[in-house]
Amino acid sequence: MDWDQETYLPPGGVEDRANQLATLGGFTHQMFTSERLAGLLESAERELDGAPQDSFEASLLRVTRRDHEQALRLPAALVEDLARAGAEARPDWLAAREQKDWSIFQPRLERNVELSQAVADCHGFEVSRYDALIERGEPGLSTRRVEELFEQLKQAVVPMLAAIQERSDRIQDGVLDRNYDPARQIQVSLAVIKELGYDFHRGRLDISQHPFSVAFGPGDVRITTRVKRNVRDSCLFSCIHESGHAMYDQGVPRDLDRTPLWGGASSGVHESQSRFWENLVGRSRPFWRHFFPLLRDAFPAQLADQDAESFYRANNRVRPSYIRVDADEVTYNLHVLLRFEIERDLVEGRLGAAEVPEAWNELLARYLGLPPPDLVSGPLQDIHWVSAPLGTFVGYTLGNLISAQLMDRARLDLGDVDALLEAGDFSPLLAWLRAAVHQHGRMFTPDELTLRATGAGIGTESWIRYARAKFGELYDLSW
Ligand code: ZN
């Protein structure tokens, strides 16, 4: 029903669909928080009898217990308030964008902050309310830990960006703004993600305003994309990103199907899969050595003056910009940092919703060196703050960090990964991800999973080394 809502639902059906989803959501919450389920969990736990922590049985009970306790802590009235607040905020967010007027959206954000605080209070926390929100999305992580990771990134990225900007003319990317037929872009994208390993027998691609992937079961994992006439807002990269999410869900074993262990470990781990394919594979030189001929065949006139190398470079130009989802790899995490700091301060009561545009402009100048944007390119740019609870942003940066750690480890295990990419032999890499990440479903926390897959918990070292090597070479800089 969610998928249909974002793709083919007629506009008149929006209200009906909201009611249907609320009814089903209410039933699910009721059944999952029932006495009966609590009793079943208890008797199953008695039978567990020393099964090892990483066994299927122990993991099933541990994860179900965690979900159950989380659900129990939220009173049904709060669950309803959350759903209603999101639905009501959406039109005001659209109106505020239309009229470029923060005061239209501000009361909605105030309400969402209050609801987030209420969720945090129900959930419980040791140090800060924001901890509770992070822990909900990324089990085992804390605000403190995320702050440490961001601090390390900031130390590395801010000077890196300054050095790159002094050499901004080394890379030209005008080729991305030429006129590319949308239907042909879709054809190319389909061919590429099929070759990467997205299984169309168990998936499909449709068009929606905001690209997403959605999993109904191991046999049905769908993606969507958007397409414009240029390739700067790239249909291809958005398809690669979403197919990275989808290949994760397609790779979770059938054995876990229809249990609480089916699906991804967290939004951060999910993002590690999409960013792995989008950036570490899709924005790499060997990838373009392999795929550029396919693209040039599809667009011979637009790409007549290009080769694999120039196109690779064009797709990796670093330039501070206002919109997070269009940001290059170097500036992307700074966008997430900005959102994290604002959200954290809102939830912890240090910042009011009225002060958000000002705080936004100040952080944007400090981290990205940009003058103030209009509201649509600023705090109204995406739909994240339209619904509560807040606290979902960190997953994006965690995903980048984990993806680099996974690639480091894959290089150790598989040898010359670049040679595989250049030869178009993507299956060893996918098989490696299946074994390291996908097969575990939701069994482990993000840190546990990263430790198992790579030998270390979540850290910044791999990503910083990767970024320095890649962009140092592209911009002829050394760190
Ligand atoms: Zn994603």
C-alpha cells in the first residue's frame, strides 16, 4: 500500500489510503503488544536453554524482545499522534516551500520536536533524549559516540574541502548538463543494475517523485527512480543506490522470511549497501572503464568529446552545494553533520524551531563556506522533519563509514577488486556482501555486524583514507 501510494495511487485516494494504513498500523501495534505475545515470548525464552548468542533461536528472541519492548513503551495514543502529526504537517511543509515562509512550517516542527521528546521519554535514556532516538534507529549507538565520529570526519573533511576548492578548475563537469533522452537513461540504468546483480525476477523498477526501495519479502523487492533531461541529477546513480538497498533485501535468506529477523540491521547498515554500490563501485574509475562504452552507445552525440576518464572525473567533481541528496562524496557528510547538530539541539531543548533557519545558515557557512540559501534549498529541502520522531539522519553518515570499511575488507578477501570491476565481474563482490552482511538479516546490531564483517566496529579511518586517496589523486593533492 505504501508502494502504491508513492507510484500509481490517484490523487483522490490519498485520504482513503491514510485511513487504511492507520487501521492496519493500529491492528499490528495491538497484536504485537498483546498479553498473548508477551506470554509466548516468555515461554520461548524458557526453552532457549543456553543457545549461543549468535544462533538463530537466540537472535530471534533477542530481537523480537527488543522490538516488543520498544512497542510497549509507546502508548497507543502517542503512536496515533505521531501518524496524525506527520500527515497534517505535510501540506504545511508544501505551503511553506511554495511561499518561502518558515512561519507556516514552524509550528509543525515545534510539534514534531515535542513528540520526539515524548518518544524519548517513553523509551528512556541515560544521558540525553537524543540518545533514545538514536538507539531506536541504530541499536547500541549513542549521541556521544556519533559526536566522536563526526568530530573525526570534520577534522579531516573541512581542510580537505578547502584545499580542493583552491583547485576547483581541475575538473569540468558541463557534460552532465547536456540533453539526455529520459527513456534511454532508464534503459541504460536497467542494463547497469541488472549487471550489478539486482534480480528483476524478484523486483521491478517504477517512477516516483522521490526514489526509494521497498521489500515485501525475499521474492518481491522493488525500487523506483526519477529521471530528468540532464544527468547531473542522475537517474543512473539513483538506480544504483536503490538497487544497493534492494540487493541487500534480496540477499536476506529465505530461512528468516516471515520472522522479525528478516530485513536490514538498521537504516545505517542499509545505507552502507546503497552507498557501497553507488559510490565505491559506481563512482569509481574501473566502473566507468567498464560501463562508459554502454553509455556512449546510448548517447553518441552527447558524449562524442568524452572518454571513460573524463566522464569519471566529471562525476566526481567536488563542489559545496545546498541540497544534501545532490552532494558529492566529500561534502555529503557535512550536510548530515549540520542536520545532526540542529536536530540534537532541538530535541535537547537548546534550540527553538523559530531559530532553525538562522542556525542552518551559520552552520552552512562554517562547514561548507556557502552564503545563506532560500528556505527551499535550506531547512525545507527534504521531508525528514515533516514527521516525528527525529533522529534518523545519522544513518546516512554511518552508511558511508561502514561502506568504506566493507570495501577495505572485501579487497583483503577478494584480491584485486578494481580488476573485477573493470572486467564487469560484479558477482564476487555481491557474493561477498551476501556472506558478510546480507545473510544475517536483523540478527546483529550495526556495531556487531560491522565487527563480524570487517574485524572492527564502526569507525572513520577507512572512509577518511578512501576519500584522501581518491580525491587527492583527482585534485593532485596529498595529505
Ligand atoms: Zn538510501
